[in-house]
Amino acid sequence: MSLAKIFEKIVGADTGIRLTAYDGSATGPADADVTIEVKTPVAVAYLAQAPGELGLARAYIAGHIDIHGDTYTLLDRMWSLTLNDLPLRAKIDAVRSLGVKPLMMRVQPPPQEMRQSTLAKLGSRHAKQRDAEVIQHHYDVSNRFYEWVLGPSMAYTCAVFPSHDSTLEEAQYTKFDLVAKKLDLQPGMRLLDVGCGWGGMVMHAAKEYGVKALGVTLSRQQAEWAQKAIAEAGLTDLAEVRHMDYRDVPETDFDRVSSIGLTEHIGKDNLPSYFSFLYGMLRPGGRLLNHCITRPTGTEKTFNKGGFINKYVFPDGELESVGHLIRQMEDIGFEIRHQEDLREHYALTLREWCENLDEHWDEAVEEVGQGTARVWRLYMAGCVVGFERNKVQLHQVLGVRLDDEGRSQVPLRPSLGWP
């Protein structure tokens, strides 16, 4: 059985996807807008070692599979299909047709993959040293690379689009301003932004609201970039970004805390201590805005050890349902005042990032290498599909630490600009 026939049995004949293979076989419309090219037997070896998405990802990242056409279109058409859909009889026939050689070939994962043996040496999941390593694995790729992908805002979190024709920069500004309004930032307040990235929220709070803002990140490259941007913006009197673990921040009694895209790295077992720490950083009457990717339900696995994203993008990342997060916040003492799902906005954000990467593809490959650039193309396009199809969500949850008399210090109705 040729590779093309095997492919046809898995995906069907009417997906609009063409496949060409090193064995000379082909299937799918000759004028298809998306083509998968299986270039060498090594691609089959990767699939034999890891059937499914991980094997396909390894083969693509290593250059043994090429995608001609739009990656999102390909993943959208194949999103629910796996090798497990192939009946056992067909799998046996496929093995016989391919022969033993490609199936017995031992191939190493691409160097972009985070090895479990490396992580194990750094302690248990979410130990400080291990957290620092996985954050650096993802965020210390190249500031120049991130500038191309993220655009001038350097905001690597879900934007909020006022309309479908809003630009990415408008949407990122709207996101930071939405957080600011939910927190009810006022001049003279003190804000702690944990997992602050390149300092977008810190600078927004200082510039637009006169808030004294401190951001912390485990990425040295992010901190250095942010401190330079803060100086160039003339905000050094109000804004600061430090390279440090949020758990090591010595100051307390903040008026507000924002956590935008950090909770995914915390781990389910550590959520009580995480929210307890943030609660303790707030003065009575203070507010926390927690913004993070979530699971649609509480029935799904929070951690996929063998998945592509865990091995290549966010090692040790864990996603919980918003219900679980809210329960943890409530049990610590927060009163929940508002929650909002921004799922569709993250799909739009990722589309913009995908377009930015494609526009700077040759420069990106030169800067970080083809393998790393392919990791990002595959990851972001796949996430667009995930958010569009409600496989993942994005929630903002606003909590308040009540004062000693049980008052929230929240007005009867929120200020204009958010629900």
C-alpha cells in the first residue's frame, strides 16, 4: 500500500488536501490549495515512533515533511483526524506495504523538543529552577523574532478586538485598557503585574493611569527589553520590570495585582498557594485580575505530557477550567466580581500573529532557524483552530480582597468601558 493510499484511508478522499510522497505516490486534487509533501522515509519513522500529532510535528519540524499552502487551512480540515481512526486491518496492511526499514529506523527528536530527562534534573514540576528553565525555553527565543511576530505592542497574550476590522495594536491597547478598567486603576495606586512579559501592562498602567507599576518575569530577555522600553518612554519614575520569580517579590500591600498569561504555568496542585500569595500581596479592598487560557470543562486532562505543545512550546503547562480557578480563588478568600470568556478574541489574535510570521518568514528562519520557526507556525495555526472550535478558552476573572468589615469597595455598577 502506497503512502498516498494510507493517507487517503485516514483522511478520506474529499478533504481538498493533496499528498505527494517520496515513493512516487500522490492523492488528492491536483489543484488543491494545500499539499503535504512527505519527503523522506524518516517522516514515516517519526510516525512509527509517535503515531499521531507528535510524530507528524517532529517530521515537519525536522524538515522531512513540507506543507505547501496555508498551515491553518490544513489543520482545520484535519483537526479531528488521527491515526487511531484507521482500522486495525488497515494498519497491518500499511505496515506490510511500507516494509520494515522505515519502521525500525531510530531517529532522534528535533533539538527544539524539551527533553523530559533535562527537566527531571531540575526538580519536580513547577519547582523554581524548573519553572525558570521552561520559561526561558519558550520566551528567550529572540526579542527580534518576537518583535516580528507580536508587532510593536510586544504583547504575547490575547488581545481584545473592538471590531473585526480593528488592528492588532488597537486590540492589544484595548486589552490592557480593559484590564485597567476592571481593576479601576487610579493615579497613585501601586500595581503588581506577575508574569509581565515585555512590560506592556506595566507601561500602560503607568502612562495612561499614573499608576506606580512593578512587573516581574522569569525571562531575562523580556526584562532587559522592557526596562529599555520603559526608559525610552520616559516612565522610569513609575514603571519597573524585574527579572525574578513572582514568589520572590519583597514588597506587599499593593492596591492591584494583574496576572496576564501566567496561570497556565502554575500547575493545578499549586493553584491554592498561587492565589494565596497574590491575595497576601493585596491590601484589604484590593483587586486581582487573572487572565489565562482555560479548558472548556473540568472533565479534561489539565496536563498532556506527550503532546506537541508540552514538548515544544509550553513545557509543564497546565490548563484548568474557569470553574476550577474560580473555586480556588473563592476558597482563598477572594470575592468574584466578574468573569468573561474572550475565546473568539484569541483566535483573532493568533491569526494576526500567524500573518506576521508569514510576512517575516525568511528573516525569522535566519534569526532562529527553520526548526524553531516551524514550531511557531504549527503551534499558532493549531491554536487558532483550537480556540475557534472551543477546544480551549480564554477567561478573565476579577476578584476582590474584602476589607476588614467585609466591604468590597466596588461601586454599585462598574465604570463604563467593560461589561
